[in-house]
Amino acid sequence: MVGGTMSGGLNAALADYRVTANRLAGELAAIDPNEPVRLGKRTSNLFRLRDNKPVHRLDVTGLDQVFHVDPDAMTADVGGMTTYEDLVDATLPYGWCRWSCHNCERSPWAGR
């Protein structure tokens, strides 16, 4: 990010985002509505057992960016699949987010 905006500019980043969103909409429309669909992403906060049946996975790469940070308005334009880690990386220099959770030093998981 340069000067609060991802390299290539906010307009270019948002245009790429729209292209990706339109691609996903087309992929989803082409799948039988009775078939299972999942998001194909690199991370998840859900820990549950799933069956091993084949499913369609939609590639959500490109929807996981921080496009722009406006320190004056205290806003960030982000994609719908942006991780908290990426949001913190982009906003921590402005003091908006903490890298660690509140009172993590008292957490039973601290230091492990």
C-alpha cells in the first residue's frame, strides 16, 4: 500500500474486484442449483467435520484485499473475503486495530 492506497490505485483495484465478482456470479449461475457449493479460500474460522462428497468450490481469490485506507475519514475499503490479519496489517500503522486481542497476556493460550 502506498500513501493509503494499494499500488495501481483504488479505481484499478475496485475494477479488478468487480471483474472477480462478475466471474464468480457467472460460475455460480452455471452450477446446478441442487449441487453443493463452497467457497474455495485459504483460511477458515469454522472447525467442523464435513463429508467427503465432491462439491463445487468457487475461487474467491481477489476478494481478499485491502484496497484503500483513508486515515482522515478512518475508513478502509476492503474485499468481502479480507482476513482480519490483512486488515490489521493495513490499519495498524494508523493505530486503528491491535495486532493481538485484548488481554491476550491473560489468555490460557498465551505463550504457547
